[in-house]
Amino acid sequence: MIHPIPSGTRDVLPDEMRELRAITEALRDVFGTAGYGEVYTPALEYETVITRGELASLRPAYRVFDENGNVLVLRSDMTVPIARVVATRYPTSEPPLRFCYFAHSYRGVRPQRGHPREFLQAGVELIGAGAPRGTAEAVTVLCRALDAVGLARYRIGLGDASLYPALLDSLGVVAADRARLLDELARGDFVGLERGLRDLAIDDESIRLLLAVPQMRGGADVLHGPAGPVADAVAGLRAVHQLLEAAVAERVIFDLGLSRAPGYYTGAVFEVYDPAVGMPLGGGGRYDNLLGEFGRSLPAVGFALEVDRLHLALAAEERL
């Protein structure tokens, strides 16, 4: 008999589980050595906490009611729960605070798309360390973690989430149009982005700039953009680059079009790529305003790696 499980979920059997455990143990050693203490938070949170303010993470996909009628949700990432932990359990602790985690998160998926509903994330959150030093630390820990699990061909895409919104603001693009354009950018749909830009009342030179900047990527030579918001953003990225040791810097690709979906990112953002697989293995960035939504305003940066995707990338590299 076949007893189905929900789409986007899967069973993990002993051989694969041993390999996944080896990955998480290698990551745990790196995080611990770097001074990050492991935490665990409930899979279920109150919806009013997870969706607090406009800076909330990805909207929860799964809701249930408790015995008192309160709405509970399955977490969609670990950043917001850790922001809650910092505000409630560490209200007066001297920053910086360093946390790591290994936990499942849950997101809604479209049928037949092959995306997981439930996935294991391993990550760190560095609370109270501003840019550029805190960002450089996060990128360094990320590279050491990927080295420890045995990935050889990975690269880190590094951009700035504030760059494109600042460009749109400088041209007077209204909020409703801006949201649509940022969505096109996040999906990498440059055809849709160009179509949306040409619907706006802006001149051709501005359109050319708004199309050119997101496609600027490469080495440190990218960090010499035109004056204005572009120059401001790349100055921040240059400051991060200068703090990276050589072995880390050589893994970085600067990508001025990089954009990540959660709305709380405020500055540097990064993603992990491996040519052996066609999807990001993880990512993160700065979220300097999120902690203030929970009552303790501190700068912060973090990243999350999807353990299943790391496993796929390792297997794919071995076949090459």
C-alpha cells in the first residue's frame, strides 16, 4: 500500500541521514569555534509576533488556532524568532550577541513546482555589530562553514538591498510602482523590469541607469559606480571587501542587482552559489531595523544555509 505524504515534504532514510548529520556537525563546529551559541525556538509562534510591523519575514503559510482562539503559525525562517528572543531574553545584555541554529522552517509552495514546504536551515545571527565589520564577520564565518563541509567551487554573491530602492526614490517613483519593480528584480525578470520602467514617467537616461545597475556584477572593479545612490552603496561594499582576508575575498562576486525576498534587509545582502547546482544554497544580509520592531534597536546581520541543498551540491561536485 502507498500512504502519501504532503507535497513538498519527504522522508529521510538512514544513509542520507548520516550524510546530512555529517554536514550539520561540521557546520556546528565552525559556528561554535567562531563564538556562536546554539539556540532553538518553537516551530509554532503567535502570528502577531511573526508578522509584527512592516519588516516581518516571509508571510506565514500555515496557521492553526490554540485552545484560546489565538492564531499560531509555523515559522517561515529563524531570523524573526531570534529577534524576539533577543528582545525578551536578552533585554540588557551587552552586544554583540552571537547565535546559531539548526531548525526546520516552513513555507507554502505551488503544486508541482518541486519546492519544499519543510526544510532544514543552519545559520547564524550576529546582533549588535554594525557594518562593515559585522558584515565582514558574517561573510567570513559563512565561507569557513562552506569550506568545512567540503564544498570546493562555491562563490558568494554580495550586493546591497538598499541600492535599488534608493535609486527609485531619487527618481520619485511612488511606493506602489516601486514594489512591483522590486518584485521583478527579486525574480531576475529584466524583461518585466524594463516593461515596468517604461510605464513610468521617467526619462530614457534614467531607465538606462535602472536597467544597467542591476546587471553590474564581477570582481572589485564593479565597486566604482556612477555618483549618487550607486556610489553610496558600493562604498559600503568596498568597506566590507577591505576587511575580508584574501581566502574569503577571492570567493566573493559583487552583484549590484542582488535582491532577497524578506522585506527586512537594509544593506549588504549575500547568496551562496555553486556551479554544480542551479539554485542558491543559502543567503542572508543586514537587517538593521528589525530588532527595533521588538523593542530593542540593534544593528544585525545573519545568514541561513539550506542543508538539503548543501548535500545536493556536495554530491554534484563529487560527480564532476
